[in-house]
Amino acid sequence: MPFLYFPGEARHVHPLGDLHASALPSFALVAPDLCDDGHDCPLSSADRFLAKLLPPLLRVPRTVVFVVFDEGTTAVGGGGHVAALALGQAVRRHVVDPVPTDHFGLLRTIEDALGVSHLGASARAKPVTGIWR
């Protein structure tokens, strides 16, 4: 469950249609529905969703958009290997980080970028590096 849905935090939840590239918040979490995330529908549904969502965001200076899938095809490492993309003007193009990371590493990366304290296991995680402009 995204942290924004924790009790008392619902005031931070907004419809996706309210997200505009011209006035982005410092942080936004977009969790598509089970069709647009490719879970219950063909991958073409997820492709259409991303094709509409991403292009305006990728033009915003100093912005990174993480697209992370949540299920692998094996149980290796607790859930298998999944695709994780860092896209946008803040990252170098065509860079592949050979060092595996996990949700805690991604959280640590976001926390470091925002200059906020580390939560739980992210304090011990290695942030994603080597991809930034």
C-alpha cells in the first residue's frame, strides 16, 4: 500500500489528471490501476498508459521518473529481477547501472535527492549512483 494512503495522509492523494508537467510537486508516486500496470490486462494497456503519462514529464528539467515493475518471474532475491528505469532530464541517457538495487536502494536515492532523513532499512541501503547528469 502506498504510504500516501496511510491514515491521516489521504489529503495528499490527488487524481492523476491533476498532475501537470508545468507544475510538478517535489515528489509524486503514481500507482496505476491493475489494468494500466499490465497486471490484469495485456501489456498493450500498460504501453498506452506510459505513452500518455511519460512524454510531458520527460521534458521537464532536473526531473527523474522511475518506472519500476513489481513482479519478477522467479523468487530469486525475494521476488526475482524486475525492470527499473530512471528516465528524464536529470539522468544520463543509455546508462546501465550493473549494481543490483532493491526498493530500499530506490527509497534511499529519493530520500537523498530530497534531502530528507532515511527511513528504516533505507539508511543501510546503497543509493543508485552513476546515472546522474
